[in-house]
Amino acid sequence: MTKITIHPGEHEDPKPWRGALAPRAYAPSNAAHKSLNGEWKFAFEHTAARSAATFEFEKSEFADGDWDTISVPSTWVLQDGKYGWPAYQNIRYPFPIDPPFVPTENPTGLYRLQFDLPSDWPSAGKTILRFDGIESWAKVWLNDIELGTTSGSRLPTEFDAPVQAHNTLAVQVHQWSAATYVEDQDQWWLPGIFRDVTLIHRPSKAVQDYFVHADYDHSNGSGKLMVECTPSGTVRVPELQIQIPTGEPLHIPEVEPWSAEIPRLYEAELDTGADGEIIPFKIGFRSVKIEDAQLKVNGRRILFRGANRHEFHPEKGRTLDLETMRQDIVLMKKHNLNAVRCSHYPPHPAFLSLCDEYGLWVIDEGDYETHGFENVKWKGSPAVEDMWTETLVNRTERMFERDKNHPSVIIWSLGNEAGFGPNIGRMAEAIRKRDSRPIHYERDLIGQYVDIYSRMYATQELCEKIGKVEETAEDEIEWMGHMLFSKEQLNDKELDAKRRAMPFIQCEYGHAMGNGGGLSEYQDVFHKYPRTQGGFIWEWIDHGILQRTEDGREYYAYGGDFGEEIHDGNFVCDGLLFPNRKPSPSLIEYKKVIAPVAITGKDGELSILNRHDFADTSALEFAWRLENDGNLVEEGTLDVPPIKAGETGTVSLPNKQADGETVFTISARLKEETSWAEAGHEIAWGQISVDTVPPAAPVEETVAPEVHDGTIVLGPAHIRLQDGQLTQLGSQRVTWAKLDVWRAPTDNDVCFEKQWRAAGFDRMKHRTDSIEVTETSVVVSTRVAAWDTGRALRTDYTYTSDGKSLHVIVNVTPEGEFPAPLPRLGFLLGLPKTLEHVGWFGMGPGEAYPDSHKAQRLGAFESSIDDWQTPYVYPQENGNRAGVRRATLSGPEGGLTIAGEPFNLGVKRWTSVELAAAKHTIDLVPGHNVWVNIDHALNGLGTAACGPPPQKQFLLNAHKTKFAFALTPKDK
């Protein structure tokens, strides 16, 4: 009997590749090249059993005459379901954990391309075939010759290519392979050839590899240049009048350094005499060192104001074109970001070139994550097991060699959430033997192999503790939740001292999932302690995949929308940008919080702190605007001499007087157009109050209530005598007017939602206990409570009127124990759906919450009710406007003005219950009312979806409360 062995298959071999060329720097060249991007023949199989190796098309069962076509680059699961669907898991592997084996059911793509060489393709030298990204394992043939195999999805692979006049290229791609075990990043699984495929001619004597060393001495402004090259050649830098042999260092008395704020690049070229080939490249002189427990570039401490960036497009997945990459960088620069962590793999190489050009600090990260091993307590972790050593070191080397010449790359990261063990040290050593830039890996919390102390989602309090160099071993144990380190390692005095000498960054924090807050308090810590050098928001963009209903309505899909057996829902939508690359409120808030210029003032004096690391303020103009009750009084420009980085300047405000609530708004704007923003683009702003108005006096009690046919008439208001319900304001019908404590839970309310629902905050019942009609008022006493609970909110509504307006005083007294803070505390009005528009004087123009409001300024603003909503991919509480003094809702049939002491305002066309029940934006259907929340207070947001809950000062604990406002109907 013959035994047939199925496992292991080639794709289950943990070795990284076979037949590939040694990794080298990404090098543009004027040598001949041909893009093989375009339409390829494609066949899909559900298993890895079939082979694409046969090229006798007419004879083979694999003849491609009836194959489909597919665009390369792309991913096959984004082809309208023809070849399966995307799948999202955050941590869990989508198959049993049994490394290096994967399921027999293994989606496989068979690709074929026939192409002709250009007629002028050189015959001398050789040709190589380059793949910039294939997920997750591939075998490649050219003209019936097997070139080799490759894994490392987000890394390049090159093969010697025996080309001829007419060529047939075949690639077999398996979705699952041994490599999948080390690619368990928090993202969609998107298999296929998703980056560029290029044919590149290499002349004789062509550059095999080169390494640019361009150092900067901040003490005297000099530079040192040396370019390693194989084979040797000549380096020319025309601007510096330099022509030197490769391999020889040159001291340059004066150079302008590169930084993220001033990305000074020198054009250069490398010539090895290879049949006219020239390698153009750009030089950025800079130094990167760690001293005094600080990361310093060009001799100065820098502060990371960054974001983690996955490569993502809502229709193309991880396939990004140059303009989308540029769009990301322009948006980052416009919103004051200065850094990006490439999570969790090296990006398309063009992205790093754009970072060099536009100016961003970069943490370049290896294509390595094994988070799913957490579920088996790290048994068999690739960080520990020898069978993974070669592939992990290979991935590190491929990242380093490809990207080593980018001045923007100032930190190397070995990977993410992949356990801890000796293979981490071997990866670090692979870089250290070639380079001196610092090494990062967050899971090395004991600092054994790394140069930077890094944490994820540490609380503001823990960040301050670290800033004071007071962190302890207990802090590490508490965070990990499972033991990666022994007590001996955690208490090792030598390692402890080493870690305390390291700079600290939050490689992930401020989890930007849905409606969240708490960024300002982090930034205060980063500014206060030199060791705390900022961090990177998780993450840049929501990974929602664009879908359309049968009637053409668009929405964004997330985990579970494609029938995955296991998934992690909308946890993949946690970005500063919505999937369509429009900024979310979190990005607007982050821009303000991290603004590199801080503007404050008092008693007519303006203080301007320049928080740039290098740049002075000479590129900025400072415009002022004086407003009274939201109306412009006067505006102009201040004369502000340039302020050096890290220093503060003062200037007098214009001596202006105005009645009412008066504020100066000072705006720091670009004087001239840059590569990333137009002239006049606002970098930072501050508001200085000149005169404040005392709280509005209560409406004068001049009208007596009258009772007619079961209705109490009080000025413009009708109140039902039966239960004290407000039913009409002028001509405006009122369907609801009662205390409200519920909000549709945000993604970050995960820390409270179960408690809220158990407490019944989503199902409060209103009982009227008494109605008192006096000569000047109507007092309605109620008890607001949930089923099956003993706790309640005793609520009295006192109504008075001057004939034009209804004044409302709400007194709330808690009864019993409240197990959690209230979601909100305010008054909910149900008004006619004919209302369309809102104008208000208060904070704006965008949404604000107790721990997320720094980006909003005092002024007069307008919005349609439809535009008022924030379109979070997963519907949730949104749209609150804070500090409102007065607001007017209007429509073709009249409207309503709300005024009083500063209050929170929310307006929507659906109830909080309907909003909480929706799963996608298309589930939100306007009803018969406009629902208006007039809130005294709201609970904070926090980032508990993956981070800390709101800090104590932002919790809305139940307590005796009184608030008031006036309602004035506006008839048609």
C-alpha cells in the first residue's frame, strides 16, 4: 500500500523563501524597467492542492483560456464575492493553532500574465523580477522555469528573471501558510498580489546595493557623508559641489539638517559606470541618539505627535496608489501630526519617500505579529521557537535593507504584540550589526533587547508615573495580564536601571474608535516630563469596506458583515479618519491638543509658546478677531517677532471694548503656501475672554397659568393637566418633554454599558406625583425610575412665563444607590420633523464632550439637522454641542429658541434607543420627530474600547442638581 503524505506542503514550511535574491535598498534608476501591473488571467481554488506549474496551455487541464481576469495589484476577496469575502479578526487566528500547519481548505489564486519585452530592452546584463507585496505565500514561474517561493506579505521579493521576447509569468498564491502565523495583525485578511510587480533591467556593473550615511553635528552645523556601494562608484551632490568615491567619508563644514519640521533634502546621484545607469537619491543629514533618557534628533529632544497607520482603502483594501499615500501625508501635516508608526509592517516604499519629502518622523516596523498565541498562553510562540528564527531574522533584514536610506526613518521596530523570547534579540542584533538607529519593540517591557521603553494604552496616571521614573515591576505585571516575564526578570536591577535610562513613548494610545476622549490630559504629561516623548494614536483610518444596498445607499462594512465564523465586529473601525478619508471629530480634537503653538492671554497680554522642536514661528502670521456675542466687531494682524523653538513670546492685544460676551480669537496661520497646505491654513488658535456676561436672569413671572378643558395654558405653552406633560409651544407640537438620562452607548462606553442597562437607564419610566398650579407657575413633581429597581430620580419641573417664553427649572434629587455614573442628565424635547436648521451661540462648530472639547471655540455657528450628525461607521451617541448660550431651531412651519446658562445641545431625527439599535448608518431612518437634548451634563467618553475609561473628573455621578433654560417659540 502506498502512503500519500499531504502535510507539510511547501507553503507550510516556516522558512521565508527559496530562490530569491538578497535584500537590497529600494533604488529608483534610469535603467530599463517595465511595470507588469494590469489585467492578469486568474483562477480561484478553494484548496492548495492544484498547481500552476504547467504551461502547455492547450494540453493542460490548467489551460487559462476560460480563466477570469483580475487587476494586479489587488486582492481577490474584494471582487464582489466571486472569490470569497474579506474576514476580520483582531487577535484570533481564523484556523486552529497548530504551527506551522494550516487548513486544507486554503483559498488559492492562480495568476498568469503573458507579456512581450520592449524592443529596446538591453540584451547585456540581467533582468530581475520584483514583487512588492503578496499575501501570504507564493510560488513563481517564468517561461516554464520555477524561480522560487516567497512569504513575508508586506515585504519585497526579487528573482533573477530569464526573460525572452515573449514571456509567460505564473504565480500561485495561497491565502494561508506557515507565514500566516507571524502575520496576525489587527486588520482584514486580504490575500493576493496587492502591491506592484516590476521587471527591472540590471546592467553589467549595476549597483547591487548602497547605504547612505549622512550624519549631522548639531554643535557646529557640519555634516559627514559616506555612501557604501557594491560595486564601488562615484557620488555626486551638485548643490554642495561634491563628487567623491563611494566608501570614503567626507566632512562637510556646513549643511542644513533634515527634520520632520524642516525636511531639508539634497539631491544626489550614484554612478558605478554601469552602461549609463544613474541611481538618483536624496540625502537628509541628521543624527539620532539617546541620552539623558531622551530620544534626541540633531541634539534636541523631540515630541512625537503621531498616529499608527495601516495601509487601507475602502474599495481597494491594502492596495494604495501614490496619490492616496500623498493624501494621507497631507492630512497628517494639516492636522499637526509629525510622526507615523508603520503598523504593523513596512509600508509601500513610496510612502517613506513621501515622508522624507514632506517631513514625518517614522517608526518602520517589521511584518511580524503573533497576537493569537495569547489564546494558548504563548505555547509555541515564534519569539521562542528555533524553527521561526530564520524567517523572523529574514523579515527584519528585508525591512532594514529596503528602507535604510530614508532620513525619515529614525526608529526600527521589530514587530508588534508577538510575545517575548530570544528571537526578539536575534532580530535586534540583525539591525545593530548594520545600523545605530534605536530599536523598538513594545513587548520587551523589561528592556532586554530594545532602546526605547514603550507601552500601549497606559493611563494618564501611569504615564505621569513613568515621567517621574517611578514605574515598578508591578506595573508591568498588571498590564500584561499573562506572564511573559519571570519575577526574576521583572526585578532584575540591571535591567531596571537600563529601562529607567530609556525614553518613553506610547506606541499606541488614544484608541480612536467611535466617539472618544481624554487626549488633552495625555498631552499635559508629555509636555511636563522630558522622558515622556509623546506617542501614536491608534489609528489613522477606519477600515470600513464600502458596500451598497440594492437601492444604491452606501455604508461601510466591518467584521461579521461577510459571514465570518469568528470576527471582532467594528473593532476594525478605530481611526482618526472615516473610511472615506474625511476627518473624524477625534482628528479635529487631536489637531488642537497637539498644536505646536500654544496661545494664551490675560489682562491684555498675549503669550505665545512655540512648541516646535526645531522651527521658529517666522512662517506664521498671527491674526486676531474680536467678537461680541458671536458677531464680528473688528479684526486684524498682530506684529509678532519670530519665536525660537521651545521659547515664549509676548505681545499686547489691541485695546478694544465691546458690550456683551466678548472674546479675542488669535489664529496662527501659514504666511505662504507649502507643499502640504495653502497660505492661511490654521496651525493653532487660542481664545481670550475680554468680558463675560452674567448668567441669564429667569424669565419674569408676568403671566398667570389658566386651565381650559384639561389643559393648562401658560404663555406660549400648553401643559396637559392629566400628567403635567408639555404638549405645545406656540404653534409647535411637543410630543415629549421630560428628564433624560440615556444615550446610545459609544464604542468606548463598553466600561459602563452593562451597568447602565442593568440599572435600567435605557428604560426609565416617568410617574407624575402631583401638579401644582399657582398664580405664577406650574410645578410638576415626578419620579423617574426603571422597572425592577428601587433607585429613582425625583424630578420637579417648575414652569413660568412672561407671555413670550416658557422658563423651565428642573430640580433632580437621586434616591437610592447608583452603581454607575449617569450617561447624561438633561431635558428631552420631541418636536415636529419639519424642523431643518440649527443656529447657535456657544462652542463649535463640531461636537464636544467633557473630555473631548479642546478643538471647539466660542462663536456663532449654523448647521442643518442632517449635517449635525457625526456618521460613525457604527452608530452611537454623537453630535453634542457644548457651552451653548442660545440656539434656534427653524423650519418652514416655525421654530424654537432655547436660551440659558451654558448647556449641552443635541439634535437628531431618531431617538437614542433607535440610535443604539442601529448597526450601520443605513439603519438610521428619520422618524416623525426631531429630538432635542438640552443637557445639564454628560458623562465623559474615555477610550475604554482599548484603553482607559474616562478619568474621575469626567464622570457624571448622580447628585442633587438644578438647571434652567427658556423656550421661545417662533411661529411661521
